[in-house]
Amino acid sequence: MKIAKTIVGMFAMATAATALSAPVSAVEWKSVTEERLLNAAKDGNDWLIYGRDYGASRYSPLDQINTGNVAKLKPLYTISLGSLEGQAVTPQVNNGIMIVAVSSEYIDAFEVKTGERLWRYEIKMPADVTQFACCGKLAKGVALWEDKVFALTLDARAIALNAKDGSLVWEKTLEDYKAGYTFTMAPVVVKGKILAGFAGGEFGVIGQIVALDSKSGNEVWKASTIPQPGEEGYDTWGKDSAKYGGGAAWLTTTFDPDLNLTYWGTGNPAPWNSEMRPGDNLFSNSVIALDADSGKRKWYFQHIPNDAWDWDSMNENIPTEVDVDGKKAKVILNAHKNGFMYTIDRTTGKFIRANSFVHTDWGTVTKDGKLDVKPDKRPGVGKPATFCPSYFGGKDWAHMALNPKTNMVYIPAEEICVKLHHEETQYKKGTMYLGAGGEIEKPGTGKFVAFDANANKVVWTVETPSPLQSGSALATAGGLAFVGDLEGYLKAYDQKTGKVLWSHRTPSGIIGGPVTFAVDGKQYVATPSGYGGAFPLWAGKGVPEHLKRNIVKGATLTVYELGE
């Protein structure tokens, strides 16, 4: 049995899984009910869901901090989180208590007004776990429900903690991490069920999405993203390639309560060598709509048939209503790795339109949603191709933010090209199943992009010295758009113009998500900091030299308030 321990305040129990009593605090845990989650978009005081609301808008209705006074924003405190891993987390806040998933090492609870750590749960993992994961000990967040905190671990476990003291309630091992099944995502609770998708597409796993009972951790339903013999779509996988097909749904789902649909983006098929899996390879590189109660697939749309570029479709699918031919249409928006913003009918999965938001040289998306790829831009065996954007994407997993009042979307983007070729490979459990090689030949840069979802076009773009590869965006009713960068700066932009109105440099690079919330009527902003993750591991020459010279590892949390 794996050993876990809870640390409360500054004291550690060195040997047991027993929780100590939390220190006396002015804040109390408030039960996270279904009503609160359904109305999360309206309540600016808390940040209850990974994407702030079920639609993952990352938009706050708070406006106490605004374009007129954001220049007075100052650090209230900075806390060391005690890790050298990359911090891809979005903190979550409930009634003045912040929960932070510190990589896949700790779960912390803080009183946000004082910075006092209320409790710490230490996650014990096998020493060899990172060799079965692509990108370090990443963890993006937790799920809050009733009086519990739910987390996913890199070695494919789900855990439930008592939100008041951090003690372990239950723990479930869901898959074999030595086969490449890992968790890096934040779960989400929908109608009392914990929804989660495994990572591991580069290891030839079969993409799985699970719903767990929140009280016991028992499986309620499971959905596979890659069809097996006898299932719909299996005939799109030639050479029996579906057996190790990948297609991991490794980012948090969005949910439409009115339609009772959850929207999942699926990742690349395995291996990257597309000649080894002839056909469209359903349902990889797709958005799939699953019924929240049963997990049954209601519709799908495939962005990238027979993917040759590692252009995952895992990015968030944000529900909204946009203007289409003079009428309001219920859609989802997906800023895809291939550099195009897709607008898709969220009731049927019908393609509506797409437009590029970064430089693309590979071709275009046609009016019926198909790819028109230039012949020299598709890599193959003995056929290298240079294309933009690279496998990091025009937008990687870093989340965009949507202002629902204006339908302006704020996208952390990147400009990186890659030269890639395919090669023969064989599946071996627990090893990378790629069948590809190549390199990024020059340092990448970034862009912060404002995209008008009604007009389907870019409104403004701000160039950045390094890719906005994994720092998520935040938009507020105060007219601000926040995003962190690899240099470690958290910046506030004017939503209308893209002008930088404020910035502050944190101790390391930012690859997580800033949040805003209010306690006792006062608005705060917070951000994690801690360089790491996929970019320094996979980018090679794509990492700018100034990052190599100036950025060091080290996880921190900084909370900001308005000064006088």
C-alpha cells in the first residue's frame, strides 16, 4: 500500500497517514453544492471549477480591479510551494480557502488573506513514475465537491481528501501507470460524478474517460476514445493499429447543463507515423460529446483525420452563443493546435467555420471543415516536412479566456515551426511509441491574441519574446486580460487594445493559470509560478537562449491586492 501523509501548518507527521487538526482560522469550508457549481459563472467571490465555470470561460464578473487602477496592483505575499517541478496548476478558491495542486507531489490548502497554510497532503508515488510520463510531474488542479477535494495522480490514481483537514477519505488505482496511463488533468464534478481522462497517447494507451462515484470512487461509467473490433469506427484504423491507438482525452472537459453534454477533446493517435495506421483513425484528434449520465457518445467532429503532425484536439471546447448569418447559434469554440479557431454547433457537432489566429503555412481548413494540406507539408517515412505551427501548436494546452458579454477570446499562442519525419517503430509496453524524429530549428516566439468570435477574426495581437506555451489566460469584467509568460511575468492587458497596463515578475516561469476572487468584499489576483513541463523537455533549439540564462526552477504562489 502506498503511504501518504498530511502536514498541517508547518508541522509534518513523518510516518503516518493521520491528519492533525487544522490551526484555528477565520475561514471555514463552505459546502460545494450542485447549485453553486451550476451558478459558478455568476459568483465572482470563488473559483470553484478548474476553468472557473462549467464552460471553462476563465472569465470573472469582478471589476474592483480594472483598467483604471490595475497599475496599483501589488504583491500581498509570495509563498514557496516546496517543489522544483513545473507548476501547471490553476488554483481554486472556496470561501477564502485556496486549494493548490503542487505538481503531483502535494495538495495544499491556504487561507488566502493571510497566506497561512491550513494543511498539506503529501502524495507518495513510485520512484519510477516519471519514466512513464511525457512531461514531468505535472498536475493542473483539483475538483471541489461538498466537503471533499478530489485529485488525480501521475500514477493513475484518484484520491478524495477531507477539505477541512486534508485527511484521506478514499483512494482508487484506475489503470497501470507502467503501460503509460497517467493523469495530468484537473478532474471536474458533474452531477456528483468525478469526470477524468487519462493522458499517455505517446505510449500507445487506449484513450479512456471515466466517471467515478464521489462517495466511493467506484466507476460509474467508462468511455473509450479509440474503437476496438466490432465498434463504430474500427474500420478507420488499418493494420490493426487501433490496438495501441492513443487518442488520450487529457484536458478537463466542459459541460452544457441544458443539453446534459460533456465536451472532450481527444489527442493524437499513436504512433506519430501515420503510414502505420492507414485511415481516418476515429475518434482521435476530435471533439466528442458524451452524455453526462451514461457516457454514451452523442456526436463527434474530427479536426485532423490520420494525424501526421501531432496536432491534438485536446484543447478546451468553450460553449457560447455567436452570430452566424445574422442569427445566434449555440456553439463551442476550440483554438486548435493547427492554428485555426473552430466554431462548431454544440447540439449536433456540425462544423460552422474556422479561421487562423497565428501564422500557418501548411494549408487551410475548407468551408466544410476539411483540411486542405499542401503536399510538401505532410511528413512521412523518408519524407521530412517543415511546417508551422509545430507539434506544440498555435495554441497548446494553455487555456484561453472568453468574455461572454463581448464574445472576445484571449488566446495564449505561439509561433514555432518544426522539421519532422516518420520512421518505423514497434509497440513496447511502457516506452514511447512515436515513430517520428526531427527538430525545431530556431527559437520560438509567442503572441497574446484577441479573437472576435462573432466576427470570426483576430482583433489584435501582442508579440512576446517566448512562446505563451502553457500559461493560461484570465479575463475580467474590469476590462482586463491577464496571462503569465515563461519569463515569469504576470501581465494585465487592456481587453480592447492589447496595451500592457501592469506587470510583475515572479521568481520563475509561469506555466499555470492566474485566478481572481474576492474575500470580505475585496478582490485579489493570484498566480502560480514554476518553470517546467513539456517545453524545456521537447523544444530543443526552440527554447530561447534568454530563458536558459535567466529562468530557474522553483514553485511559488503569489497573491496580489490593490495598493493605495
